[in-house]
Amino acid sequence: MTPKQFRVNRGHSDVRIRPAVPDDAPNVAEVERSAAQLFSKIPSLWWLAQHCASAEEWASYLARSDSSLVAQNHNDGVVGFLGASVIDRHLHIDELSVRHGMQRRGIGRQLVDQCLEQARSSGMVAITLTTYRDVPWNAPWYLRLGFCIVGEEQMPIFLRDRLNSDHERGLCPPARAAMWQRIPSNEAKSMSETCREQ
């Protein structure tokens, strides 16, 4: 996908969703650091708040990705970020972060909705991600958006690889889940029906 394929989306808090570009890297790094502070309240995951990517690392990532999005508003600038990669006709969410003071305003949902719209229009078969099973703003939140936990027998190889990579980075395997939201070829088919098929 190319940035030109993304359409502007407006929603809560006067937020505008647009394609991310390498010049967004300093703001994306700041948003990730801010969002990660929530993990400092979980004893087993506090260290995640200390291991965020640098602006240089984000610039390199954004130079390779044409599927990432930022959320911004007039007063606060960039307040959210969704990093995504295309893998085997799946749009994989690498990162979703919303600035700490802007959370619980629907910005994350707007970013996911825009990602889903672009996946549909680009012929993707699913949106995928790996996340924590029990952290409230991780798997339980994605379940409310229509995502499903992927069973071992249905899991694409690249998702297994992502879970293995999570393990190598120190993320405990039993606590992690691979998730997806399939994109039906028949748009009349509801997402709830898709989930019941898993």
C-alpha cells in the first residue's frame, strides 16, 4: 500500500488520521514513551516502559513502512500512532500507541478502523497482531473491536514467528496471544460470524 491510498478520517477529539512519514519519527517516539508508562503500573511488565524505540529507530521503520498511520489534532500535534507491515496479504499491526493524556477518547479505535478500511480496499485477507492476553488495553480491548485469538492450528507461519520473536525479546509466551480480524470476501458477512468460525 502507498500513503496516497489512505483517506483522512475525522472522529472524536477533532483527530485527523493520516499516513505516517519518516519526519514523524520524533513525535512517534514520544507517543510510544508516553503510552508505555501504563506498563509501569504492572509489576511483571514495568520494564517495558524503559525499553522504547529511539527516534532514529522509528525513522528507519517509517522509511520502510507505507502502511503506518498517525493521529493528530490541532492543539496537540501527533497523539497516536499505528505501525503496520504487509505480510502475505495480512496487514500486521506492529505497534499501536496513544499518548497517555489522550487515551480513552476513541483515538486507538479510529486508528484501527482506518487500518481495517485500508486492508479491505487493498485486498488483504486479515489484520493481525500479537499482544498480551490479560492486560486490559491489549487483547480484551481488541476483542471488543471484533478481533479473535488465533488458534494454533490456524496460525500463519509469520504469526508463529512473531510470537517467537516476542519470546526472544523477553515477553513471556503464555502471556502472549496472536490475534486477527479476518476480512470476509462477502462484505455482507458480519465480523461476529467470522469470529465464530475460528
